[in-house]
Amino acid sequence: MAGKDLPVSPLAVPLPEVPAIAGVSLGVIEAGIRYKGRADLTMMVFAPGTTVAGVFTKSRCPGAPVDWCRAALKAGRARALVVNAGNANVFTGKAGRDAVAATAAAAAELVGCKPREVFLASTGVIGETLPHEKLTAALPALHAALTPERWPEAARGIMTTDTFPKAAVRTARIGDTTVTIAGIAKGSGMIAPDMATMLSFVATDAKIPAPALQALLAKGCAKSFNCITVDSDTSTSDSLVLFATGQAKHPRVPAEGGAMLKDFARALDALLLDLALQVARDGEGAQKLIEINVTGATTARSAHKVAMSIANSPLVKTAIAGEDANWGRIVMAVGKSGEPADRDLISIAVGGTWMAKDGGVVPGYDEAPVVAHMKGREVEITVDLGLGRGKARVWTCDLTHGYIDINGSYRS
């Protein structure tokens, strides 16, 4: 179903107005890689001196673009980004490696930089050779038409089964200077980031050394993209890349970052969570966004594992799709997580109504408010394990027939 029109998710949020970021120009073009009649190739060009940070899939079978970016990231510098939709360039062997090398070389020649200063990402069907000749042939016209204002087109250009474009904007203070952060993301299925066909690209006009930028991105990702799941499947192509153009005039930031970046970290964390939740809202076939809070775990790490076990449970997700207040499925998901749990201490609430306390149903429990809550578009689950102070929050979506329809015909 990739490339076909899908009904917009009922959980969609409007695309915000994204301002120009000093030192960034971008645009899209139709390269004909897989889709017909839509842009499928996106390019960003960054000012000289731009620093870069990245977090990528933990899949043991990553795509060729991920391998390329990991190697390029070591230098901490970037001048361009090229993203194609419709073909993931995964499991393509030497042909895949040749495709990324040819793409980076072509983009570098246009920009006037080294190939390793070009970052690459691909999303779409796995196992098909990327026709990079089409891609490189389209680059000159794409490069010639780049402008600072084309963030909305870029957000649409990286989509596959997404039903709405995703973008976010935040501002922050570094010293007395206001800096801007803008980002786009795509993702709808194969979403269980370990950082799905999840891609996200963020840019700021701040001047931040690469080591500090990397630390901020990794920490922010742990609280956002690594706290969402649609279907428990981690993509071979997950990429989150942050570019800092250095065009804003603010006090010098030390390599380690430090207190000077406290407000920037706050804004970046908020932007990443905004984008991550938009991905969860656009889960394939999703009708409901689900927030899961786990408290009382032995550690925060344990709480996260329990929360993700609940979020990834097909039985929990289908119960919510059917608006069935079956808290037994939540208990099941806690138990299968493998984390410390005591069935006689567990308490469960849905929509703020406690259904079970200390391992048993609440006396006089009335299911009506829970059912009413589950009929809404956003559902909240709380689990208290009663063992310690560890807590975590994650997000997922329900599992409907729409997920099967989309993925059963993905390549057609």
C-alpha cells in the first residue's frame, strides 16, 4: 500500500509553521524511485562548520545508509543530507554500498564538500536494489531549487505509509541569545525504535560542539523516540540526526556543554517528544493513542521494560481497540516482561479509575467510567508494581484491522 492514498489518522495533528533556520536550505523533488506523482527525494544543505549528532537503529541488520552515517558521524561535521522514500536500501549487499557511495559523491560535488560530510537515509521496501542512477540524476535540479522555507515539503517528501506530515519547532536561550530548533519525522509502522522505519531530522542555528550535541541527542532520544512503539518491530533504518549550523551569535559553548545548554536541552527534549508522539499517533491503522505509566518498579530500567511489554502486547492493544476493559491482559503483559513483579502487590488503573489494588479487584469496582474513557481517542494506563521507586512512561497505539490491511498489501 506504500505510495497509495491512506485516510488521515484520526489522531493527526496539524503541521506547524516552521521558520527558516539560519544555515539550512532544503527542498524535495520527484525522482521516480518507487512512487509516481509525488516527491520522493529530499535534500538539506548546511552552512560550513555545521556540527552533527546521530542516533541509529540497534538492529543487527542495518541498512547501508545507517552504516554510512555511523562512519561519517565520527568526524562530527556535516554539509548535506539526502533522503529517499520508497526503497530502504537494506539487504542489497555491494549494490547498496555502491548506492550510498555514489549518492554521497554526487551530493558532495554539488555542495563542494567531502563525501563523508554528506549524511544519507532511505526508507521503504527492504531487499530491493536502490536505483541510485535515478537519485543522482535528480540531485542537480533538486540542489538548484533549495530554499530555507521548504520544511513542509520536506516533511511530506520523507513519508511512506504515514498519513500526515510531522514537524515541530521550539526556541531556547543560550546566554542572552534566542536559538531555534526545527525538526521533521516520518514513521507509521515497524516502530519500536532503539535508538522505525523511523526517520527524524532536526536542525538548529545554535553553535554547539559535536560531543555536547551528541550527549544532548542521546539523552533526549532515551526519553522520547525510545519510549514509543507501534508494533514492536525495530526497523533496519532508524535514524535520528541533529545538525547545528552555528549561525546564531551566542557565548561559546564548551565541548562538554554544561549548564549553558540547560534551556537548549529542555527545548530539544520537548521537540523530540513532540515528534515521537506524532509518530505514535500515526501508527498504521491506529484509532487511539495509549499512554502507559509504570510506577513502583525496582528500577527505572525495569519500569521501562514492563511498560514496553504492556505497550507491545497484541492482546492489550486489541482490547483497547475493542474498548474492552479487560485488565487481566495488562497483568499478563506485566508478568511476561521478565522483570520483578509480585502479583499480590500490583495495582492497575485506566483513565484514573483504579480497577485492581494490591493484586485483586477493587471492592465495588464500577467498570462504567473505564469503558467511557476507553471510547475516547487517548487512553491512559497506570500500573503500580508496589516494589520500589522506579518509574517510566511510554506511548503506543491500538491494534486494528487497518494495520493488517496496510501491511498485507505494502509492496503492491
